[in-house]
Amino acid sequence: AADIDLAVIAGDGIGPEVVAEGLKVLEAVTAGSGTKVSSTAYDLGATRWNATGETLPHSVLDELRGHDAILLGAIGDPSVPSGVLERGILLPLRFALDHFVNLRPAKLYPGVESPLAIERVAPDGIDFVVVREGTEGPYVGNGGSLRAGTPHEIATEVSVNTRFGVERVVREAFARAQARPRRHLTLVHKHNVLTHAGHLWRRTVDEVGAEFPDVETAYQHVDAATIFLVTDPGRFDVIVTDNLFGDIITDIAAAIAGGIGLAASGNINPTGESPSMFEPVHGSAPDIAGQGVADPTATILSVAMLLEHLGRTDEAARVEAAVAADLAQRGSAARTTSAIGDAVAARLS
Amino acid sequence: AADIDLAVIAGDGIGPEVVAEGLKVLEAVTAGSGTKVSSTAYDLGATRWNATGETLPHSVLDELRGHDAILLGAIGDPSVPSGVLERGILLPLRFALDHFVNLRPAKLYPGVESPLAIERVAPDGIDFVVVREGTEGPYVGNGGSLRAGTPHEIATEVSVNTRFGVERVVREAFARAQARPRRHLTLVHKHNVLTHAGHLWRRTVDEVGAEFPDVETAYQHVDAATIFLVTDPGRFDVIVTDNLFGDIITDIAAAIAGGIGLAASGNINPTGESPSMFEPVHGSAPDIAGQGVADPTATILSVAMLLEHLGRTDEAARVEAAVAADLAQRGSAARTTSAIGDAVAARLS
Ligand SMILES: CC(C)[C@H](C(=O)O)[C@@H](O)C(=O)O
Ligand SMILES: CC(C)[C@H](C(=O)O)[C@@H](O)C(=O)O
């Protein structure tokens, strides 16, 4: 097998702790395969910003482009004003590397407790994936303030949606739906209020859907979708939605599938023109950082997604199976971050 | 007591059925008080649109302004293209009558089943209220399409937020929080991404908060707020948020508190310059219309909110208590729409 040349952005808070376990599992699953895993660390995040005022220097971005994939821990710290690192690192990475597919699976593994009354609302379990658009919508940063700080202040935020941008993510979502047993795709939007963007999404799903006659489609307004996510999540297979709606519903999805300690994500550029980036959905959790108690499972599952993206399907499946086996017998006893990483790695040896 | 001069928009689907029960309960609770309840019916909705192409004629809007309050059932039917009635009736009513406070309580009444594992995630129950802004944000209709239908299509949606609009709803939310035992207010936004609008909201909460030193405040990004709504809803007391975030989280709130069959709402103009409008959060449910099986509870609770708004606090409390008592012994046996209305009305006689 080809070697793996990773860029690693461990980041802030619990980032370095969970990334270490992700890399441990990556080593374990590739051991003996003849694959050499090399990883280059990039220090982006609160520490760098506090020391130098830098967020994502051009030179770093250029270097990142040269790797096969990026593994990111978490970025964010109370010492940095809200928005600085999000709009200085996380979002620029997604935009510059054109990560138009933000992929977020939601699967309730056996042994994992959901806040839902599962026997009643999802007797057949939860297993869907959200394809969130990653480079458009209200995330484009096209907003402004007029007369800020006065009683006459006006602040605007512009959601920008293009046929090009919507079509490519919708096509990807259909392809993913087609590859799953249920072949069902739900568009989530709010086209009765956001008529222009909403109709663009709807028309695009209708038109691209003609290329995928074997995929059944459904539509839900975002507000109704959140109801079904807590009353009947089993109805979902693949969901495609815009950047902001995707941000919201993937957090609900994570919550109902056992919490953000388990939720993995991929910021994917399916064209291969730039490296894709894999990260846990959770943040840097500064309150528990450095204590060795963070759950690295979301990062380990993100490594599985990374392997899948690199075409190493078998290794991806083995990592996921090892995590599933670990979760199944985890129980409620507290384990350290590295103990969980060790346990998963041990199942792969 | 003063008389009550109501405008009634029964609307489509189950609207007329649930409104009839709301009026029945209103009659029952005011009987013997010397209050005369008069109601004028306005036929707005799908039937009128299908027959005449009219949505909300100016003359009707003018007449509505003359009433003390408006009771609305539900608007919407599959025969009308998505958006026509929302943007032709529901939203114009909120905007023209300046309903800047969209009030949506979420309370889990004893005897009501939640999709959450309540004993585990909310042992002390659910009892909060969302103050959703009703006249700004992404709902203003300031969007457009360029090159629609071509591969170069661009669709935009503009969220417009003003200090005037944010301040008045934030002040109302603080006042409501101050009047509740816990005195806690959570701002929900996404200021790390939607920086201009988000910072306007945040600054306004900070500044108006100085007038309410006894109200504790908190902030949650909308995505994190949805997690807490399903893992720890007991933490919320009053939530204030923008129009779109409010649309989404009030549906989650309704779902966790027993479903939209129970969720009431008020579109309120606290200045009294125009009548406020009360409506169930649910839609017209055309699939069950005309069968007498719709649950009128949300409409009856909306009537309680209407009474509260008109300063008839005691009657409002009695209606809510009657609903609570009915819910507590409702069990799972199916009852007709009118049987539920009769049962609640009987408790008030
Ligand atoms: C940190 C923030 C910018 C980010 C987002 O809003 O996309 C996060 O919530 C996520 O979902 O990855
Ligand atoms: C019908 C629709 C326009 C409306 C909204 O989005 O506000 C509804 O979802 C609501 O919450 O009252």
C-alpha cells in the first residue's frame, strides 16, 4: 500500500490529547502493511495567536496542500476573542482547500447511551449521515455593520448560494445515498421562507436526482427535521443541507447518537485537488484539557473516515469495528484518554 | 371585566377544528364574568387563494387592526405552492402588525410523554420559554436570484438586524426572565460565524442586561444550544434568539415537551399598537383534517396566552390548570378533538 503523508494540527485544549490517540490507532491498523505513516505537526491555534498574532499564515497553508490528508484535533481557547480562530483558521481551511463536502455520520453504536428514549423513538437504531455543504451559505463572511454602536445600527449577514456549489454537493450526496442499502436522501432547507436559496436547492435536487433514479428523495423544512431527529431519527439515511442548517442538525445528530465525544467528521474535497481534513465535531474543551480524561473516540472515528477517504476501505472498517467493540463493553467506568486509545489499538494488533 | 373582541382566522386543514375548541374553552372560562366574547371570522388561507388568488387583502388587514387580539388556527395546503401562503399571509401578518415578540413556552406537563429519557436527562422537568424575534433576521425577504435556472445561478438571502429591533425584543426577554423565579436568560446565536449580527445581539444583551442586574445571563451558540435541548433542557429558563434560530429551536422545544400537538405560541406586539396573534405551533395537517382527531390542546393553550396578554391573568391560569389536569389523566386512549375541548371546558364550569 502507498505511504500516508499526514499533516497534523493538534490545536488547543484537549486537541493534542485526542490526536495522539488517533495517531496511535492509525499506527496500529497500518502496522505490518508495509505502509509508512509520516506526520508533520503544524502549530495553529490559540497558542500561536497569543504568541504571534498569526492565525493561518500563507506559508502554512501552502505546506498543508502538499500532504495526503489533514488530521485536526480542536481549535479554540477562552483567551482568544470569539470568532478570531474560527474565522482565522477553521473556516479559511475549509474554504481555501475547497472542502465542499462536510461529512458527518450519526450512528448509535450498541452499548452507547442516547438521551432519547430509544426503545420508543428509534427501536431500529440510528444510522444516517449528514452531507453538509462546506463552502457557501451564511458562512461566506459577506456581512457588514452600519452605524455600529449607535441606536441606528444595522447588521447584515448574506447567505450566498450558487448552482455550482449546490450541485456538486448534491451530486456527492446522491452518490453516497446510492451506495447505502436504503438509498434514501432527504433535503433539509427552509424554502418556504428562504425562497431564493431554497428553490435553488430544491431544483438542483430534482434535476440531479434524475441521474439517480434508484435513490428515493424527501424534503423537510429544517424546523420539522429537528423534530424528527428527536422523535423518529430512524427515518433518515442520507441528509443533504446547507452550511448553517448542517451545523445545527449535525450537533443534534451527535447528541442523539451518544454525544459529541463520539462524533467524527470529514471536511472533504472529493476532487482530490487539495487534501481533505478530518476532525472530531467537539471543540477544545479547555475545562478538561491536560487531565487525560477527554474521550478520543471521535478522533479515532475521524481517522477511520480519513482511511476511507484515502481508499483504505478495509483498514477504515477495521478501525470502526474496533471502536464498536470497545464501545459495546465500555460500560460506565471512567477510563483515561490513553486507555481508550490503547484498548482500540490493541484490538487491531 | 372588559369585553373581548376577537378576530378569528381558522384557516386550513385542522385549523377550523382546533379553533372551535379554543373558542369553546374561551367561552367557558369567561362565562359568568360579565364578559362578552365576540369573534369575527376572516377567511384567509388556501381556500381563498384557490378561489380568488388573494392572500391577505389590505382591507382585511385594516379590519384585523381593529380587534383586541387574533386567534389563528393553521394556514397551508398541498394545493398551494410552498411559500405562497407563508409569505403571503403568515409572515405579512407578523410584519404588518409588528409582532416582534414571538413567544413560545416549552413545558413538560405531568402525564405527557417526551421522546427524551426524561428521568435521566431532565429529572427536574422542562419549563422554559423562548422569546423569538419576529420581524427581522433572515425572515425579511431580502433575497434574490441571478441567472436563475442556469449553471451560473446565484441565490442570496440577507439577514437584516437592527439595534432598534434587537433591543426591543431583548428588553422584553429580560423583563420576562425577571418575572420568573429563576431569573435566567440565555442568548442563542452564532456570533463566531455570523459576526456582525452576532455581535449586535451580544452587545445589546450586555447593555440592556445592565438594567436587569438581578437576571443572570448565559450565551450558547445555536448548535450547542440544540445539544443541551436534548441532553439537559432543564438548564434553560428564558431563551432569546433571532427569527430563524428561534424557528428551529422552538420546534425542538416543542418536540421534547411532548410534541407540536401541545405547543402554543403568541405573536406579540407588547406596545399594544396593534393586536397580537395567538396560534398553535403546528401546521394545518391536511392528512388528518376533517376527521375530528386533531389535538386542540395547543390552540387551547394559545387561548390561555391570549388571555394573559389581555391582562386576564386569572382566567389564563385557570385555562392552563384545566389543560394540565386533563393532560395528567389523559392516558393513551384516543379522544376526539371536541371531546378534549369538552373535557377542558367542563373543568372550567
Ligand atoms: C467552530 C465553528 C466555526 C464550526 C462551524 O460552525 O462549522 C463548528 O461548530 C463545526 O460544526 O465544525
Ligand atoms: C410556516 C412558517 C413560515 C413558520 C415560520 O417559519 O416562522 C412556522 O414554521 C413557525 O414556526 O411559525
